[in-house]
Amino acid sequence: MTIKKSMCILLSLLMSMVVSFPCRAAQMEVEYQVEPKFKLIAIQPFYEGMTFFSENYSYGFMDVNGKLVIPQIYKEVGRFTEGLAYVMNKDKLRGFVDTTGKEVVPCIYQYAYDFSEGLACVQMDDKWGFIDKTGEVSIPIQYHWVYSFKDGLAPRCQRSGIVYFISIYR
């Protein structure tokens, strides 16, 4: 295995580790600001006034007042960033919903990650690229892997193993 290919695999593994997994908190006495209304399996911190939760292994969203905003109809969800959250439907395809639950980007992608700097990385037919908040492809879906934009740059890799950066400022 070449050094370039090894570095690409290592970077890919490191990037894939930056995800959020539900965890169980230690038992303790808690004074609730929001009275629990659901038998929760998993709950995450609030982002943009919303949090996702799991009940019976289906995910939905509630607001900071504990009000159910988006019913638990999804098999996987992400946090809200830039007004949108990725969701996975029963067919294991991903798209994006807004804070009202409206599907803004249809569930047609194998994988999708949070929006960052106006773009989200998505996978289709085992290739990666970027879409904007309307679902339009902004950067072609043609890369072996990509990662989210940070400070105007996003790493990308072709099968050759060479890592390049895509600039949002072309």
C-alpha cells in the first residue's frame, strides 16, 4: 500500500469518527426545565432551538419547551445546522428537513452530513459532492470522499489516494 493511499484511508477514518452517537447518562436526580413527555431512548443537546430524540427506535424533533415539532418517523437524523437537519427515511435514503418538518431536500442520497458554510456533503452512487440548501448540486458528486467545509475549505480525495482541498471561493 502506498503512503498516499494509507494517508487517504487514515484521513477518511479520522473524519468518519467525528459523528454524534447517543449516550446514556448516569442515573441522577434532575430538576426538569422541560417536563418529559416521551419514553426516550436517546436525546441530544439542543441546536438552533431543536433536539432530536428517539422513541421506539424512530427519531423525531422537539423544541426547547418539550413540544413535539417533527414526529418520530425517521430511522436516523442529524442536528439542525443552518436551519436544516438531515433525516433518513425507512428506505435508508437521506434528505433534509427544515424546523417545521417540511422536506426541503428529498431523501435520495445514500449519506448526508450537516450543512456548513451553506453546503452539505452528500453521497450518491458511492460518490460524494455538495448540495446547497435548495438541493441543487453545487460541487459535482464525483469524489471518493469529502468532508464538510471549514473556513472556506473542504478536503476531498480521489481513488488515487491524494488529498486535495476544495475552495468555496473558487
